Amino acid sequence: MRGYMDKKADIVIVGGGPAGLAAAAGACKEGVKADRICIVERDGELGGILNQCIHNGFGLHTFKEELTGPEYAARYIGQVEEMGIPCLLHTIVVDIRMEADGRKKVTVMNRSDGMFEIEAGAVILAMGCRERPRGALNIPGYRPAGIYSAGTAQHYVNIEGRMPGKEAVILGSGDIGLIMARRMTLEGAKVKLVAELMPYSGGLKRNIVQCLDDYGIPLKLSHTVVDIDGKERVKGVTVAEVDKNRRPVPGTEEYISCDTLLLSCGLIPENELSLDMGVALNPATSGPVVNESLETNIPGVFACGNVLHVHDLVDYVSEEAENAGKNAAVYVQGGKNKTGEESVAVRCGGGVRYTVPSIIHIAYMPEEQVIRFRVGNVYKNACLTVRFNDKVVMKMNKRVMAPGEMEQIKLKKNRLEEFEGLREITLSVQEEDS
């Protein structure tokens, strides 16, 4: 698994995390020979971020049982090894460029082989995402020790066996921050508060209950950190309420002593490579714009997992990535050429932030197309409306919809085929009068 000396491949997969592994398995199942697939991974082992996620809750949809992150990753690593799919570890993708004949040249670099190119028929982008840095948050104060992203703290505790501190405040209620509130508590630290800038949590409801409520950790919505005290080491933070414009409200400041501040303020898809090669990005997700096959605007370049849009469940990442792998396999086998094909736009109406995919070629969609989306606010007793052009074709009542929970609908191919002159599909959310 640790070498790939052929320098030619049908499919190159950038990233060996859960998305990359599932994509590789999907391509192989669809008929691409294992030795014609290459996974390129910058770390020394496969599995990606799952290797440090030692809590359970993974795999309920995919394997019908609760697994830890490493256990979930091991299932897919086992599949890839059993299939004999090669990978390059400790290897960085430097550049991807397109040739006139449609082939892709993937420039990679590692310590043992130096810099070289792999020629590929298709590329699958599966680079995952990164945490939003503190510098993007504009928090006043010094830069003392004791400030970590939640993911960095998770690595220290779960991989290196080191505690970031003894008394912590967490800014942001993303899932990693919520999980680290529980993890720090279980390791003996005192988590004094989770502050969230928005009037709603950015994490799953189950994580709020299991990681905060069960341990008596307070969650303050519409609050943020306005000052950090300490020069050498964090001594405390000042938290204040914010108004509807997210500006601190004078007189609401509260000082909280602590030696650690964890930042869980959102995730950003890793798309520098995508931008450099000309992939069109969706400003709402910071991920590629894709069609029903998870193919970008560049033929033969596919995207899946958190590089496409940030998921809440890894099970959905695997499902999506396996489809990307299968579609890439069909592409390299000459099964689909969509140049000039008419497409249907999937648009966001009121209350919907984004959809994936955002383009559908009816002729090439599966019999049942999954549309995943997120809403932009918390809606209670809401109605999800689906329109074909201007005609309402579907209404679904939803008790609660929140930005932290990904939603999905399924569209049947025959229904789209029967609708004459279909140009666009629009999803919108409206809160019903109580």
C-alpha cells in the first residue's frame, strides 16, 4: 500500500480520510482495477481526522452499529487493503493541471521519491476541511499560551495524551467543541462555559444533550469572547452578549477566569488546490459547485466529503464519496460525456443556505437523486417546499430545522422527466403560524 511507482492511474484520489477511502472503494466496485487507482495522503497513515475521534456514535447508518472514529476508519482501510488499492503516504499534492486531451497531471512530492507527476484520467478531491483560525475572529487581547482550536486540543488529549489546561472556556458550539467539552470534563478539567455568537448552536442536538446538558456545562447563545486576559498564559476571558447585528452589548460583560480557551468556530473546506486548477466554488459552502455525479465544472474532476461541504455525520460522507468514486469510474470507462447536455439548476429559496448538488442532468441522474441542504436559521413547525419552475410539487412539514443539522430530500427521476420544460428546482423553508 505504501508505494505507487507506475506514475499513471485511471483515478487519483487526493486525501486518504473517510471520503478518499470510500471513493476508492466505490471506484473499484464499479470496475476500475485496483492498481489503476491511487490514493495520495499527506499523513503517515490513512483515516484522516477519524483517528483522533475516539468517541463513539459513528457508523449507525453505514454499519448499523456504534463505532469509534478509529474503528469506523479501520473498516474502510480494511476494504482498501483487501482490494489492493495502492496509496502514497507522507505525500503532498503540489499541483493539478489539465491537459488538452482531458488527462490530468497531478504533481506530488514526498521525501523518498522527490517531486514527480502522476497522469490520471480522473481526479477525486477529498481533502477534507480545516478549522477556522483565531485570526479570523478578531478577538482583542494578547496572544498568550492556552489558546487552541478544538481539533488541536482533541489531538493533544486523544493522540498525545496531554491536557491543554485545567479550566477552559469554549468559544463556538460546533460539534468538535461540544465533544471536547465532554472530553475535557472526563479528563478532570473544568469547562466553565460554551459561548456561541449565533442565537442557535452550530452542532448536532444530540451533542448538546450528551456533551453539555449531561455534564451541567452551560451554553450561552448570542454571546462571544470580547477580551482575552493574560500575556504569558491565559488568565481569563471576558464574555459579552451580542445584539442581532452580532455586536457586543455594553454592560453585559462577564469576566471568567480560565487557563485555556478552545475555539470551535466553524470549519472551512480545503480548496486551495481546487481554486488553482479553476474549479468553481460555491460561496455559501466554500466548496466546489457539483452536478448530480458530484462532478465539478472541470470534466473528470469530482469532489466529495468535507472538501465539498461540511457534513455533520461521517456516514453521509462515506455514502457521498462512494458515489463520487463510482461516477469517476464511469467517467474513465467512457460512460458519460455531458458536454452540451441540458441541465436543471437546483436553487435556494427562502431559508435555504445551499444545496448539493446544484446542477442536475436528468439523463444521467440515478432513479432517486438525494439533494442535501442546510437551512440558515432555526425553524419550528416549518414547511419545506419544492418547486419545479414556479409550480409547487412537494410540501413536507418539519417540526424543527436548524443550521447544525443537515437535511435531505429525494427526487425521483421519472417525475423530473415527466415535467415539461423543467429549468430549475427551488427549495425553500417557511415557518408555519403556530
